[in-house]
Amino acid sequence: MTVQLPLEKSDLAPTAETGSGISAILPDLAFRRMSIVNVIFYGEPATDAGWVLIDTGLSTSRQAIIEAAERRFGRTRPPSAILMTHGHFDHAGSLEALAQHWDVPVYAHRMEFPYLNGQASYPPADPLVGGGAMALLSPLYPRSPVDVGQWLQPLPQDGSVPFMPGWTWLHTPGHAPGHVSFWRAADRCLIAGDAIVTTGQESIYEVMTQRPEMHGPPRYLTPDWDAAQRSVLELAALEPEVIITGHGPPVRGANMRARLHQLADNFREIAVPAGRPYALDPAKPGKRGNDTYR
Ligand SMILES: [Zn+2]
Ligand SMILES: [Zn+2]
């Protein structure tokens, strides 16, 4: 029996629909759900200040992201940069196309670089832990590694986030070696990528219903469960007020935080698939092709 941590309606962050499928969580933070994955827009639409795209959805999401961006920020305002929480195919699917379209820098943690500059593919998804989302998305598995090498920049050493004043990036590995989360202390706002998610991803039923729950990283692509737990403990210790994750609705408030601590403190029982941890060989830099996804 898997332990689950359901979230109530009152745990969902209120959002305002602003057109083109975009939901605003805060005046300067909005997202659009692309099929099963969220892409995030940071920046105030009404000002001349720049804006930033965080993650890029599936390979089929390119046009919808451009349309949503133009709707929110105007036709003549490309983003200042694209930031990546990590490089999995459901977050980096439209990355090459968008980097080309806007010709802007792409920031990521150095440990994700091999997966973003064409050097390596991720280890294979673990089929034994339930791959609902993976099965659903199998036609979209990448055929070759992502390569945005010419636009790729490391996140600054000092923890600051380019074009996002007041934010810091946190290294939250486990689900991916260079996975990062973004944190704004002033209003305790957290962009958590897939370090935690707020809906189950392991069965097609869960993916279709998107029932809100506090959930560890998607199981099928998480190679390092010890690191994943340390990351969740670190995020819980921040006591976030609002969280938007890579999958599922944005959440907020005290009951949500209680569930997050439950997840962090009982991570092995709740998040880690039975019979694990398993350790996959990290993908080798230098390896080309992408047999692992076939
Ligand atoms: Zn992921
Ligand atoms: Zn994901």
C-alpha cells in the first residue's frame, strides 16, 4: 500500500485566468499547464522590466508557449532568458526551438550541462515503479540529446538568479543531478521543479485526474533517492507559503506545509518505490544517441 498525502481544495493557491491558458498565481508569477507539465512565466506584464521563462514543456509545446508569452508580455518582448529547473524531456522539449526563436541565454546548473549541450542522455526511466506519464508521452520521447550549447550559461555562483531580483537558486538534486529550485524569501515563494510535485505521475489514471497531493519527485526518472530526500528536507525547512511545481497545481498555506513536512520526514515510506533505492549509472558525458529512451 502506498501512503499518499492528499491535498484539499483549500490548499490550492488561488489563481486568476489571464487568457491563452495562463493562470497568474502572483502579479509577477504565472504558469501554463502544457499537457501534463507546467511552464512558468516570471515578470510583471504591465511594466517594461524583463521577464523570464522557466522550463519549456514538451516538444509539442513551442507554439503554445510563444502565443502565451506574446499574450502576457506583448509581441515585441522576448524573455531576457530561459531558466531550466532540470533538463528532462518534459521540461526541455521545446528548449532548442525557443532558444532559437528568441535567441536568449539559457541558464541551468552546471551538472545539467551534459544533458543540455548534446553530450549525454539521462539514464533510462525505471519501468518497475509505474510510468503512467511516461507511457502517455512515449511518442514524444526524444530521439537525440538536447543541444542548446551555444546559449547555455551556468547559474551564478553567488546563488542569485539572472533577471529575477530577490530570488535565489537552490541545488536540489536527486531527481536529476543538476536539479535546481528557485526561492524568494520575501513572500516565501518556491518554484520547486520536480523536487516535489503536487500530483501523482505514476499511473495513467493519476495523470489524467491530476488529483492534488503532496508527492515526491516522479518515480520513473529519479536515480538518487538519498539526494532526493535531502532536497525535500531542505525545501520543507524553508516553510514556503506558495509552491509551484513541475506537475500539478500551485499550492499554499499551513496545511500544505504540514503535508510537505510529512513527506520530508517519512520520505522512504511515501516517496521511494518499494525495493529501492536503486542507483542507475549516471549517463556518461560523451555518449551520443539516445538508446535509453527507446
Ligand atoms: Zn523531471
Ligand atoms: Zn517533470
